[in-house]
Amino acid sequence: MTAGIDPALLRALATVIDPEIRRPLVELDMIPAATLADGVASIRLELTVAACPAADRIEADVRQAAASVAGVERVEMEIAVMAPATRQALVERLRGSRPQQFGPDTLTRIIAVASGKGGVGKSTVTANLAVALAARGLAVGVIDADVHGYSIPALLGTDAKPTRVGDMMMPPEVQGVRLVSIGMFVDGNRSVSWRGPMLHRTLTQFLTDVWWGDLDVLLIDMPPGTGDVAISLGQLLPHAEVLVVTTPQKAAADVAERAAEVARQTGQRVLGVVENMAGLPQPDGGLLELFGAGGGEEAARRLEVPLLARIPLSIALREGGDAGAPVVSGDPADPAAAAIIALAAALRGTRPIAGRSLPLAPR
């Protein structure tokens, strides 16, 4: 509602976006009043929650926008917290605008990054691919569905936690990527020992209780293997696409093929294979194939999908993962970074809207 906002201030304040909900503050009823008299802009700002992590940024953006209005000499702000009824109304309005954000008619491209076994670098590929896609101008989200082996927050260098607004969660954003992980809800490096029903419930909550906003791509970092989470994802998102990560070793490629087959059994489409750790470049231009060769190509051949990328072993890739600084942004000229950036370019494209009805109605 904007009845209590001066028209000149309204035009300026309408440009201020909540960094978590990603909508204008005035649209979210976060600025119920803003008056202009004798050169003083008096603004009431109501935060969604008391411990809003973006409070300082929001206040600064509001002050800057108000100060840009002709005739404003001073900005005075009253900062409060939404009343519970106002906050609940906001949550219901947001939910109502997108009741099935990732349903069959979604315009978000959903890509599950899977592997048959652990230790093939699946999470490292996911984190770097997400940052590379975001650098190409896409709105990207990541769900760390590897509940028992969560690592995406560390790979992206963040310890931020989602902000709770009522019963809805706002995912933090780092390096242009919005993400959620069970690691954000446990203290320290504690283990999570859950069975199937809890894993299913967690994945469901990440898909439905998190306000992702308008995403172009949602990457899901899957746990290795063909267990509960893979089955749950097939049930919840049968329209998702699957990217299979393996190493050149034949044994790893054989197991990766099983992960792809499980995805197909649930109706998901396998996009292709990514071969990670594909040799270590040598100073003389040669390639030291520590883990063998040809596993990715063989898996792709048997699955009848393309081999989308061969990512070489890289010290910079490993160091970036340890430091929480993805190599695609820290050292884009590194051979591994270049391979992942090329993979992002191959995957980037228009949203998969062919054959789907757009949310438009005739007037």
C-alpha cells in the first residue's frame, strides 16, 4: 500500500529492492509512510524480522533513494519491525504468487548434478558451474541435497544462514548464487545421520519453504549413489534434467552409468556426462593421466548422451575449493576453470518453455 507515501518519494523508493525477497520495498509494505515537508524526508521502514541481516544495506539504499529527490535536504528514518499480522500477510501473498515454483510448468531450468560414487568432484563442479552461470547473467540457485556430505557453503566461502520470515526461508546469496544447505542449520561440522523419510522431508522443504524468487537455473548437488534422495528427487521433480559427473577411471564410469539409469527410470532426462580429473597438464604440454582415460567417453557412449566437458586436474581448482573461492572467478584462465566456463556456455540458453503455457490471461 502506498497511500501514506509522498508521490515524489514513492517514485524514488520504488526503485529500492529487498536484497533477499528481491522485490521493491514499497510493494512488500515495508515502507508504510514517507512524507516530505520543509526539505525533510521522514520515512518509516518496517523490516520483515528483527534480526534482518540486510538491515544496514536496506537502510542505506532507502536513504540514498530519498536523498535523490528534488527538494530533500535531510532524511530522517524510523526503523521498526513488521507486526506479526502484516508479516504473515506478506508470506501468504508471496506464496500465493507462486504456489508451485518448480512444478511441471516452471520456467526455471532444473539440473541435478549426480554421480554414482563419491570423490569424483561433483560438488566442486556444481559450485563452480553455478558461479559461471551467474557470471553469464543468469539468476542461479543451488540446493545442497547431499545432506550427509554437505559442502556447497564451504566451497562458495560462506557461513551465512537463511533468514526466516514467518514459516518461509530467504536463501543467502554469495557470488551471485542463492543457496541453501543443511549445513546452514547445524552447528560447526556436526554430522547429520538421517534416514529416508527425513531426507525426503528436507528436500521437500528446500523446494517449497524457501523463497527462491525468479530463477533461470536451479542446480541440485545430489549425494552420490542411487539411494533415497535420488528416488525422492525423481518423485518431486520428474521433469528435472541430470548432469552426470565421473572420472576417467572405468570403475567410476560404470557406477556413474547406474546413477543415470535411476534418473531415467523416474522420467528425468540425462543431459550428458562431465569427466572430472581428466589428466594433469604437464609443463611440456603433455597430460599425466593419473586416473586413466576414456571413462567419460565410454559412459557417454553407453548412455547415448554427449560428453559435455573434460575438466583436467588443477591445483588452482583444489585451492579455490579449500579457500571458498571458486576458480572460475578467481582464476578463469586456469584450464579447469576454462573447461567449466565452457560447460556453462554450453548449458546456457533460453528457458525450457516449449510446449508450456505462460502465466498470461487475455484482457
